[in-house]
Amino acid sequence: MKTHKGPVVGYNVQIAVDAKHNLIAEQQVHDNVTDIGQLAQTAVAARENLAVERIDAVADKGYYTIGDIEACEAAGVTPYVPKPIRSPSKRKGFFPKSGFQYDVTTDTYACPSGHCLRPAYFHDLPGGIRIQYANRDACRSCSLRPRCTTDTHRRISRYANEIVMDRMAERLAAKPDLLDHRRESVEHPFGTIKQWMGQGTFLTRRLSNVRGEFSLTALAYNMRRAINLVGVPALVAAVST
Ligand code: SF4
């Protein structure tokens, strides 16, 4: 892995766990340091392995990126990823973005003083078009400006396709227990593999070798889990049909 401290021998294992049976529905091994950008390819592969039209995919905030969420929605995966708390404005003592209310019907933000911020600046970035909303005239004479910005006016950024994140936030708000359930589901295979199967570290090195090794590990875990769930006779009968 290429870390900020230089290259290290390490691997990033991604698994999709079936929440009902705790079986591994998909596994992948990468050498990316972060989980950003890994959700769609793992979740979509899991959906295909399960041979279903749609699945829900719950992941932690390390997977929160707009391109991945959009790709999931387009491929039959309904994502649930909590938004990480990243608020440089709040750290500086300014109103956070959450203090500005977005109105989808007018495509405007209402700021803390009740003024309307409209699309003003457009940036074509790798993640999509980023729009900055502003109201220069209102900020110029606003008594709240010291709590808002050191600039002449405040800008609020939003991606043109950010509606997918708004939809996801609404889904998450409607199912507050989902994230706890995710933790329990994903810990089951990792805990079993490390504690009960005695595999705390990889035996092999190099990405292709580790991919092969973990593929066998996941297979062994799933066989063991299936035996626990249905027993050997039922498993043998299912495999032989
Ligand atoms: S400074 Fe501008 S954006 Fe901030 S509260 Fe005042 S009018 Fe609204």
C-alpha cells in the first residue's frame, strides 16, 4: 500500500456480508489505503452473486463518496452510508453547512439570517459539477457575517448530483438501527476468521497471491457457516443438485 508514510506491506480486504445468514456474499482484496470508491464494485458484485434484482448495502462513513453512491443506485443497490462529520467551517467557529437549509424546488439555500443563496459559481471537478451558492448583496450588510465567513460573502458548496446523498440521508433517518446491525454482521466473519480459524495475518505476499489466499479463506468460512446453519447432509445434498 502507498501510505502517506511511504509504501507498506498491507492489504485492504472488502467483504459484503449477507445480513440474514452472515455468509460472505462477495470478497475482494485491494492495495488501496482507504475504502473510498470501493463500495459500488463490492456491493454490485454481491448482488450479482446473490442473483437478485436489488439489495440494500450498509457501509460505514469511510465509504461516503458521491460517485460511489450514484453508481450503487444505478446498479440495483440501495446504499446506506452515514455522512462523516467534516466541517471546516464549524472548526473555524462559523455556521456549518447544516445551518443552511436546501430547498430542492427552488434550488436555493436559506442561510441562518433567512436570506436566499442562489447558484453563483460552477466548478467542473472529477467528482462532478460543484456549484457554490451565494448572495453577495445580503452578506455585505449582514450582522451575522462575522459568524459566517471572513470573506466578503459566504459560499455553500453542493454537487449537481447531491440529491442522491439527500435521498440516502432520508433513508438512514428512517432506519436508525441499521448501522448497529451492520457492525454485528460484518464483525461475524472477521471475528471468526481471526479467532476461530486462526488467520490473523496473511500467509502469502503480493496482491495476486493474497487475493487467492483470501478467496480460499472466504470459501472455508462460508462452508463452515453453511454447515452450522443447515448441517452436512443438507449441504452435500444442495451441492450435488
Ligand atoms: S453572512 Fe451572508 S450567508 Fe451568512 S448569514 Fe449573513 S447573509 Fe446569510
